[in-house]
Amino acid sequence: MLLLGAHCDDIAIGAGGALLELCRAHPGVIVSVLILTGGGSLREEEERAALAAFCPGAKLEIAVLDLPDGRVPTRWERAKHALEEMRDLGEPDLIFAPSPHDAHQDHRTLARLVPTAFRDHLTLGYEILKWEGDLAQPTAYLPLSEPVLREKIVKLHEHYGSQRDRTWFDEEAFSGLARVRGVQCHARYAEAFNVSKLVLGVAPLLGLDPMG
């Protein structure tokens, strides 16, 4: 898996439940991570500890850059180069990245760069609830059990102490959005993602007579 975030905590907020489920279902999975901002600060320390907790049993490779928060569009070339370096590492089976419609300029810039480097890969655009009111109708859902959702919320508060004073960083916001997405996919809770392109393949049904 390849995890892409503009800021430390973006990935855990948008896809923390999915990471817990996927890493437990696939022990030893290789997870490569690129974060554009926060390098060399407390935020990087928080992120490394958090991702280790959200990716149990995974082989983690984490790179945290020091681009200025809120100014990623002005550092387009460096962000593009970093993304191309991640591309050289190999072929990810799944990518988590910001959604292209995200109103935050850093998120949006990264989202628009992803398909320039990863053209043929399944990319799930995670959503982050915030003041701008930029949530769109998602196209993919991952139902979460209540214990997994609670674990996600506990880990968010445990590892991102620097964010606890944010008005959107609380249990009600995280669980409320998960409940809405759960309703939309006939589950109790869910994380939701935006997919701009999906390529289908057809596999033969094993055990059936092709002439029958």
C-alpha cells in the first residue's frame, strides 16, 4: 500500500479504520508513506508513532518532508519530485490519497499530482471533515465495526496531542461522519472514499463446466 498525505494526521483521520482492517487482514504487508509537511518537528514524531499503531504488523517505510504548511502549491516541483521517487519504489496495489475536490490547497495539490505519477493504480481519495464544507458524495465505502471505529478514535487522540484543541478534532466529529457513511452503505459505521477511475477485470468461475 502507498499512503499519501499533505499533513501529519491526514491519513489516519481519513483512512485510519481501513488501515487497521487491511493490515490485520494482510500481515507483513509493505506500507510506504509520504507526508509533505511536518518534517523535523513534533508533528513528524506524532506521525511515525501513529502510523506504527494504525498499521499493526506492517513493514513501514515513512518519509516526512518539511514543506511549509499551507504553502505546498508554491513547492509544486519538490512535491512532484518526491512523488516520482515513491513511484520508483515499485507498483502499489492500493493508494490512499487526498480527494481532488478537497478545499485545502495542500490536500488538493497533492491529489492532483497523484495521477501524474500513478496513472494505472487504484487510488482511494479519503475525506477529512473541516470548516470549509467540502465533503462530496463518496463512491466507495468500507464498513467498520464499532470496536474498530472506537479504536481509531482512541488512537487519534492518543497520538496527535498537538491537534486536540482543533474544533473538528473530537470524538463526535469522527463518529458522526462515520455514522452518516454507514447509513449510506447499510452499515453501522463506515469510512468513505472517492474513486475517479476504476478498471474491472473478469476472472473465470472456478469449478464450473464452461460448456454448462
